[in-house]
Amino acid sequence: MLYYVATETNKLDEPIAKSDELLQKIERKLDSLTGTKIIRVDNRLAHLKKEIGQRMSERELKALDDVLASEYTLQEFKDDYCSGKTKQHDSFNKDNLFFICDRLK
């Protein structure tokens, strides 16, 4: 096992694909049996907003809403401000910018 983790290999691609296929079959079967659809929920961003919301100004909260509007805007923000380059944001103070970037990693 350690050999496969420590080296670059494609021998695990087939078992991973089979397990993904099995998971999809199970989800489809559950959907057909219950008449509902399984939706995976990611509460990470909502938790971030709740966690930092108390220490931000109204202007910063509005800017945070704009950042969290879509995956594209979130990724663009991470690329621009969380990539290790010290860059000043127009709306966030330095401490909140570092806090947001730490939580998004």
C-alpha cells in the first residue's frame, strides 16, 4: 500500500473508477426506490460567513457575499489574494483577508 501511495502509478485508476461507478449505481437505486434525489451539501462556505461575520463591517460582508456568489468568483478570489502574494484587497482589512484565505484552504 505504501508503495502505491509513495510512487506515481495508474494502477489505482481502475479500482477508483469501479468504486465511483458502484456509488452512482447505489445513488440511482436509492433515487428510484424513494423517489428522492440525493444532494450533497457543502456547508463550509456558510460556516465561514457565520464565523467571520461578527468581526466584519457591512462593506466587508457585502464584498464577502460577492466573493461567495459562485465557484468561479471564489476561485478567482483565491487565485488573486490567497496565493501567497501579499496583495491588498479594496474591501477587506489585512487581518480579515488572511482569516478568509486560511479558512478557504
